[in-house]
Amino acid sequence: MNRKWIGTSWKMNKTKAQAQLFCDGLKSWLSDNQVNDIQCFVIPPFTYLDFVASQLESSDVKVGAQNMAWAENGAFTGEISAEMLTDCGATIVELGHSERREYFAETDERVNAKVKTALKHKLKPLICVGDTLEQKHSGCSVEAVLCQVKQSLVGLSLIEVSNVILAYEPVWAIGEHGQAASIKDVELVHCAIKAYLKSLDHGLVDDVPLLYGGSVNPSNARDLIDCEFVDGLFIGRSAWQVEGYTQIIRLCQ
Ligand SMILES: O=C[C@H](O)COP(=O)(O)O
């Protein structure tokens, strides 16, 4: 059985001291608890990437970044390159989160370019896709999400596709105003994404992890991870404190 992925993005939160507290707490918890069947990952803001990666170096926890530039380097003021991320110890890069699509005009085309650059630098792209409430209400969640998945993978070889992680994050389920998705909502979309991956090639891309994110909390984590097509959870608020994160890991074991 493949390991389940359970991770958290801190978004634009925490000071360095708070990052240290989280890492200390996680390392201490992991030294007392076996999590062989779970792949943990933490995605801090850029400014603590190097620090968090060195704090968690001795553990099996993967560290990722929340975004990166599509360009290799050059005159792109304020941007961060793939090479800079790997240099800081990141092995994952989150791309296409709905907050980046909404507030920073991230397009499918741009996400696709970033995915290609990430793979070139041996970074695992964690590609976020999700439907809006309007799309859900008009019954086109599957269509909208599959469109994002396809666009993000344009021009990739099957080997490259086999190296990505996908996360279904309904826009309407994310954040403090989000409503948790029902198991039925999650199954509908996950089943469609898995079927699409299978249609690309039997075997090679079957193992692409498909995570769920959006208002995951201790009350729904177990039911979500038990869904047939859910390979992991991508958590925001409920895992920002290390106690919340480890509680969800424990519940999912
Ligand atoms: O990156 C995580 C997702 O956006 C989910 O955030 P949330 O768990 O706070 O709803």
C-alpha cells in the first residue's frame, strides 16, 4: 500500500520563533510515534524555508515552498526560482493554489510553465485544482477541475506526470468562510481525476497521489482519508499548531 500524504501549508503565517516551536514539537512527536504509513510534509513561507528544512533534516518530513517563478533566473524582481528553492532544502513546490489564482492572477498556462520548470529542477509539483461555488451549483465541478488538471499537465511526458502530486481543493471549502466538502463531493471529483489519469496510461501514472484539501479538521479527517480515491490530506488552519497537525496524523493512522 502506498503511503498517505498528510501535510500543511502555513500560508502567510508564523514568525521564526513560531516556526521553531512547530518543528521542535513535530520532531519530538515523531520520535515517540511511528508514522511509517504516512508521508508528512510542511510548506512554510519562503523566508523560513531554509530554516525549517534544516530543523527537519533529520526527520522523514518533506519541506516545500508555496510558489515559485516559471523563469529560471534573471530580472524578475520579487520572484523566487526553482534553483533557490532546492538550494534551501525544498523538495516540493505548491503550484496553482486558488488564493494565488484569485489574488495574483495565476492562470492555468502559468501553472503549467511552473510545473515544467519545477520538474526540470527535480522539485515535486503539488498542483492545486478546485471548483468555485458557482461551478458547483451549476453542476460542472468535475468539468472545471478536469480542465485545470489537463491544462497543468500540457506537454508533460508520462514519466513527468508520474512525478507530480495533485490536490483537489474546492474554492468554496477553503479557509475560515469555507464549508467542509461532503464525502460525496470529494468522491465525485477524485474519482473523475483518477479515471482521467488512468486513461493516460495504465500503471505509470496510477500512483500519482491525489490529496484533498479544504477545511480538513479532526472531525472529518478520518472519513476523508478512508475514501477510496483520497491519497492524502492538505491542511491549512487545523494544522498550523503542531498539536492540531499531529492529532490529524494520529487520526489517519
Ligand atoms: O493549503 C491548504 C488549503 O488551502 C486548505 O486550507 P484550510 O484547511 O484552512 O481550509
